[in-house]
Amino acid sequence: MRTLVLAEHNNIELNPQTLNTVTCAKALGSVDILVAGKNCGDVAQACAEIEGVQTVLIADDVMLAHALAETLAPLLVSLAEHYDAILAPATSIGKNVLPRVAAVLDVQQISDICEVVNENTFKRPIYAGNAIQTVQSRDAKKIITVRTTTFEPANPTGGSATLKNIDKVDTPQLSTFVGAELSTSDRPDLASSAVIVSGGRGLGSVENFALLETLADILGGAIGASRAAVDAGFATNDHQIGQTGKVVAPDLYIAVGISGAIQHLAGMKDSRTIVAINSDPDAPIFKIADYGLVADLFDVLPELAQALKQ
Amino acid sequence: MKVLVAIKRVVDFNVKIRVRSDGSGVDTAGVKMSMNPFDEIAVEEAVRLKEAGTVSEIIAVSIGPAQCKDTLRTALAMGADQGIHIETEADLEPLAIAKILQDTAHKEDPDMIFLGKQAIDDDANQTAQMLAALLNWGQGTFASHIDFTEGAAQVVREIDGGLETIKLNLPCVISTDLRLNEPRYASLPNIMKAKKKPIQTVALEDLGLDTTPHLNVLAVEEPAQRKAGQILSSVQDLADKIKEAV
């Protein structure tokens, strides 16, 4: 099979979830990558160095600067005849763009796959990960978004793909990018961080939520949040982990003041080690935690920070 | 403006689902069903826009078995004006749903179509995008705020890095995310009033659309379960375990 992976990037840097998607694509066949953006040459170069990638297609145009679905999808559709499968990470861009491609091609997309069984058959979580569905596609072409936490990243070096410029596709302008408010943080990216310290409603306020930062600083981790904490305004939406937020699988996940609704567990239960701190001994989070501490988090956090520094 | 809101009847978000032991699917017999929570947000947004005078008419559409009428009644009680029930016992995929909604859109000619960003049963997150593609309209997915100016919708979207604002020509499709609003509970008088609002029922086969599944579901299994862990007795023990893990 010939596959095309949609590179996720911000025109400057390649999002590492693209590497996991490449690994998934390799399970299906040969891999080309599409880098669509504006002044995205560095990203294309990074893609060319990924081990096992054959060709990097570059579509560099002002209309593609912001990955709008209305301009990016027609480009993918125009390339589809050369490929048996098109894949993207199940990020906010992949989820936004790929169904638009699938519908035009009359293909039933397979979302968020966690395993490739064979070139027609895939596993994917449903019901917030409480069931795993195995589906076999009858479509000649496959359109797939990838749950990146279940695939290892491809080696970002050692490749020597051919770079090839392609033209954008002219489309009526249905949408316009107005602006973005992106969270800036010196912390590692939530999706790829080895350690995540995550807070829930139990923290009680924005000020208290900031207590997690000490712990994250010591451990070099990212900060996550439950839906309840985001809804309450303790953290911004890009911190949300769960069924409809981000899916993460760090080496260590520390859940602080998170009760563990199934919707939250859906986003973190594949973490290697889960630690839970909660004052409620019956909190469902303890059913999946490797280590739990039933205590008042406001007592625990300072003491834990002290103990970890030693 | 006229708004079409698509709503799905799903297993209630509070239900702990049970996977059938023969691997054939998830047991839904006798299980509490409700409107997909993201679709409730879509209905709520349409109703608020009507209350603000931006929207003049709200049509709720649901596709599925006879009981979808109950789900439509909920939307009518929240403030939708009329319902369309496209009746089928078939288990339809997002692409088929998008084709049906495209057909409904051609008949009803709405200015906007609102849908929840994903259904909490199949977690596909596709229908709104597919519908927008089939109609060749713009799409404002994962919306957390919507404004209107001169024939355009300005949509704030929840994206992985934060928030993004885009402007869409009308007509457009919008998929609603959690922070857009907090859906109301229908009041008893409104529930009573909703019983008198019209619901039009259409048999799916009468639409003449190809809704054949593209996927065979081979199996539905329980995920691997995590082993129960250990409750520690001191912060020092916890610190030791954390040090081991990193």
C-alpha cells in the first residue's frame, strides 16, 4: 500500500505526533508526507529526515498557512488518487480536516485507531475507551486518524526523503483565519511529556491549581486538567485530558484532586504509572491507580515537593 | 436565520456500559438513553440565539429508531420549534448520517446547521465535517463561542494549543464543544408545550439514499483492565514510588 501522512506543524516545527503517525502508516506500506503551510521549509526538511519516509510533498501557500479544513481538504482530495491510505494524527487539525476528505471521496473514515490488524482491519476505542471495536473497511481507500499514544514515534533522523513541491488547489474561500490565542509555556508538550501532573475540581481555585506547578517543576512535567477543572476556570481548555480532550500516555501520571470520571480515565488510563492523591477513598481514580494516597492534597503537595527534592 | 440542529440518541453518559460476552457489541437493552451531551449544547446554542433574536426558527433532526422521538421531544422542550424524525432501525455510520442530513438541508434550506462535535458512543467526531464537505459549506468545529457579523459567523474553536478564531461565510456547519454553553433543563410547562409541537416522521428508505455500511464490525471487546494498585500510607512512600517511576 502507498500511504500519505498529513504532517502536523505550526510552519516552524513539526509536531512530534506526526512521528507516531508515520509508525502507524509504516504498518500499512510505504510512507509519503504532506507538509502544507506557509514558509514551512524547515518542517519539510525535518520530515525528510524521518526514517523510512520516501517523499515529502510541500504545498507552500498563504492560503494554507493556518490549516483551514476548507483549503487543506481539497488538497488532500487532489492527492488521493495516488494513495491507498491517508493518515493524520487524531489532533484538533487531523480531526477537523480528515472527515472532510473522507466525505468527498465517499469513504467512511476510521477515527482514532489504536492498532493495525491488517491493511483493511483496525482497532479503535469506543464509549470513552470502555470498549475496543475491530472494524474492517470495505473502502478501497482508507482515511484514518491515529491515536498516537499507542504507536511508538518513528526515528526522526536517518531518513533521506525526496522533497517535491506541489501546487495548492484553488477553492472558493469559505472560511478565513482571524486569530489564535495559544497557550505559551516552557513546560513540555502535554501530548509527548514523560511526566504529567494533572489537577481536578479538588484543587478548588486558580490559585490552588498553581500549586501543581511546583511538582511539575521538580519532575520536569507538563500540567494537565480534568474537564471539571477546565469548566471551573482553573486551567485553559488546552490542558483538558479525557474522552473529548487530549489523550495522553506518559511514563508517570499524577492525578491530584481528580475523582476519575470515565470520561477522564479515557484520556489517561494507558499511562505507564498512575498515581492518585484524593481525600475521598472511594474515588474511582483509585481503581486504576498504581499508587494511591488518601489524604488532603493541600497537606500532601508541599510535603511531597519537599520529599522529592531530597 | 433558520437553524437545523442534529441530535443523536445515545447511552446516557452516566451509564457504565457492558460489552456483550460474545463480542457482538455493547449491551443497550434496558439501558438509560439520552440526548448526546454535545448535541444538547448544540440545541441550547440555537435556543439562546433565538432568544437573542438572531435565529427565527429551529428545526431539530434525529435519525434512528422510534424512540428518537423522545429525544426530539427533549429538544422541543428546550426550545426547538419543530422536529424531523428520520426513522430507521439500521445502525448508521457517520458518512450515511451526513448524507441524510445533506438531504434534509437541501429540503429545509437552513442558514446554519449545529451538531455536537462527537457522539459519546462511537466517539467518531466526523459527522459535522462530513456534512460540511458534502454541502461544500464552511465548518466551525469544536466551537466554544459564536458571534455573527454581516452574513458571517465568527467561531472561536477549542484547538490543541488553545483557542482559534475563524470567520465562516453563511450558510455553515458548526460543531459544538463543551465550553460553548451550559444546557438548560426543560421546565415542566415547556415539556407540556413540547408535546404539541410538530414532529414530522420520514422513513429512511423513502429518501432513496445509499446508506450501506462501509465498515464491518468484526468484534467489540473489553479493553485490557489495569490491575488494582496499592494504597500507600505516607507521603514519603509516595515520593519513593514517584522517584522509581521517573
